[in-house]
Amino acid sequence: MREVQPTWMGPLIQSDGRLGQALRFSVSDSSSTGAHPIVYGNNHGVSAVVGRRFQFDFDPPSYFRNHSSALHDGFGNAAAQIKYRVASGNSEHGNYVFTAILDHAFASRAYQNGSLTSVECPKIAVGRAFRGIAALSTLGGILPAAKIAEQGRGIEWNLTAQIHPSAHTWFDIENNALFNRGGPDDGKIQNFITPAAFYMVRRKAWKPTHASIVFDGGMQIATSSFHFYNHNLITEMRIFY
């Protein structure tokens, strides 16, 4: 994939338009109304590239520790994702990417800590890099299979600006927006600013085809008056293989 893609770091929140193979271990810790949920897994898992166009992901159900007598602890939604690389170029051929993504979240089976039904999330992801700077964005929908009156639908838009100041470090800031349509939160907008940092551990004579480990973290900070949670601290370890 090095021959046909840029080499920026995948953002903390939004989907990465590039294809890649990785294991992601993630934990988030946020404050929300009536609870203090810690989420183990944080909707990440294993990614595998199939050929030069497709990537398949499987994200095991995350476990929610809510620290609230009003909410059960339990698992959220398992999910599967497919990416199709429509077009891209490495640093010598435009340094850009355009990718179509379809994410399917399966309905929860244990105590409800996710969506009430299965959910389809189609989106597009684009990005362009300029030497050590990259601008990335995704736009997509949140489309539950049923119970629309209880859940509503949504439009997600994410925008990330990233810098790569040294061989081992990346820093970025994301804007994560959700526009609710239908359901109990119809017309409300939830928006977060998310600063994040990444540090890669790798061999001395490293190339993008070699394995590496990345430690990263950031915090989602609500900037809208309407939000389900705030100060969501996310810590991760990524193993690229």
C-alpha cells in the first residue's frame, strides 16, 4: 500500500481513508449526565487488507462500566466495516486519498449500552497531505434499521488537521460533529473538539512496510450546548503489522 497511499497517521476519532492492517486496543473515560462511563474497547478491533482495494474490519462489542445505579454495566454493539479505496496517490503522485466506507453495527444482545437495533453507517473519507501537514475529512450517515422514533438518524461530519514534526510523533486536532434528524433529539447538533498526540515505536531502519507500535491519546471536549458526554479521555495502543 506504500506505493499507492500517503503515510499520515490515522486520526483518533474519524475513519482513516487509507487502507491498513492493525490491532487497536482502546479505552475511553468520559463524564456524562447521571453516569461516569468507562468504555473498554471503544469500538475498535482488527483491520486486514484484502488486495489493493479492500479493507475489512471487525470490532468486538465494547464493555461499558457506567458507575451508575440507573444504568447496567454491559456490552455495546459489535461492528463490521468494509473500505473501498476509490483513488489515492503517494507523496510522488498527489499525496491524497478518496475512499468509500460502509460500517454495520449489530444490535446489542446483553444490557443495552449501544443502539437499539442494527445500524448502517455509509460514509466517504478524503484526505490530502502537504509534506508534514495533512487535512482529512469524513462525511456519512447513521441509519438505524428500525425504531427510528426512539433513535432518530444522524449525519456525521469530521475534519482533522495533522502535523508530523518528527520521525516518531504526530499531533492533530479534530472537529467531530453530529447533526441529529428525527427521534427525540431532532434538530440538535453535538460538536466536539479533539486534540490528540501519537508516538510510534519502531526499528531504526524502519519503512512503512515494517511492523510498528503506536501509543496515542486525546480528549473530546464538547463545544455545543447539547452533548451526551464531555471530556472524553481516550487512550490507545495500535499494533501495525
